[in-house]
Amino acid sequence: MAYHGPSYGLSRECQMKSQAKFDLHRAREGCDWVEAVTNQELDWPTSEGLVDQLAFGHALKDGIALCTLLNTLQPGSVKKINTMKAPFKQRENVEMFLKGCVEYGIKSQDLFQVNDLYENRNLYMVVDCLYGLGGLAQKRHFDGPVLGVRVANENKRNFSMEKLKESNKIIGLQYGSNKGASQAGMTAYGTGRQIIPGEAQKNVSVDGQKIIGLQSGSNKGASQAGMTPYGAPRQILPDDHER
């Protein structure tokens, strides 16, 4: 495996996010499923087994267990499994596993890249691929150990053109529908508006319509006559003071 050195900046941030997505519990379930289906134990770097994501990548990076897994689910998917420890042979095993997954029915978005596993970049994608493979195996009625949730069958709907044209009659809210509301009866901007119930408006006389309401700015006959200017002194006299 090539040594790329430490990452910095954005690369370091992306690496940390990728490591945070790795779930050790899901990875352990995936490895247990691989061992149960292939009836072979994985090669762990230490006697402690799966302790972190580096141990997970080490156990699967040669591609032997993955190819054996796929051949068990669908015999003949991988014609020849390389057992050499040469890096290009191990990468070839992983490539053949990915091609076999596509033929088995795994969608492209559920796959991973070879470097994701071989260089321990995005190991969480390898775990997701195992779960996708386990769900598809249940759909294909594999009678061995199970992993994940069974992939649902496609339920395709076929609507006639008349049925599809019915949707053109519906005006969605995103098109600006006002649900039957209108601006009928609204006054112009800046004009007075009397708040009177709808039925009461019919009984308002002509003289009543001439009354200026408080909301229109009426002072109800009040004036500023006799008020002193701002800042002038103001005498406070008792009410019984003789003038």
C-alpha cells in the first residue's frame, strides 16, 4: 500500500468525516456474516480481532474473503481468486468482487472504490456494501445466514394517459394559488378603512358613512388651543382656585 503521508486542510477534514461514519458495531456484524457464509475465519492483524477500522480493512483488503463470499451467494461470479500476496493481485480480487456485485444486482451507489478498501480511505462504504449484499441475498432467497434488511421488490405502477392528465387540473400551492381568495372590496393604499361586520355594513346610513373613525386619524374635536410651547413653564393650580 502506498504511503500518502498525513493529510491537512480540507483533505484532513474529509478524512475525519469519513472515519466518523465508520460504525464498529455494523462492521463487526458484517465480518461475522462473511465468516458465517464462507465458513472461513478472517485474517486479523492481531489476536484481539476486530478492534478498529484498520483491522477491518486488513482482514478484507486482499479480496479473498469477498470473492469467496460472492461465489457462495452466486457460484461462478468470480472465475479465479488470486491467492498471491502481491498488491496488484489483491487489488484485482477486489475489482472482480465489485464487478460480480454489479452482475448480482447491487446498484452502483452501494459499491465502493478499490482504494476505499485497499488504502483504508472510506471503509464505511465497504460496510454499507456488505449490508446491501446481505439484503439482496435475502431477496434472492439465499437460505444461509442473513445480514441487514431484505431488499423490497419493485412495485411499478402503470397509469393511463387520461389518469396522468388529471394532474394538470390541480394547481399546487407552489404555483401561487390563492385558494379562491380575492382582493374584491379592498380600499386603495392610504385610504381610511372602517372595521364593520359584513352584515352591519348593509345597514349603515349615508350620514354614518361620513363619520371618520379613530383608525382614520380623527381627533374627535380635540385641539391644541391654549397649549404652551415646548419647554415653557406650566402652572398647576387647584380646581377651586378663583380666577
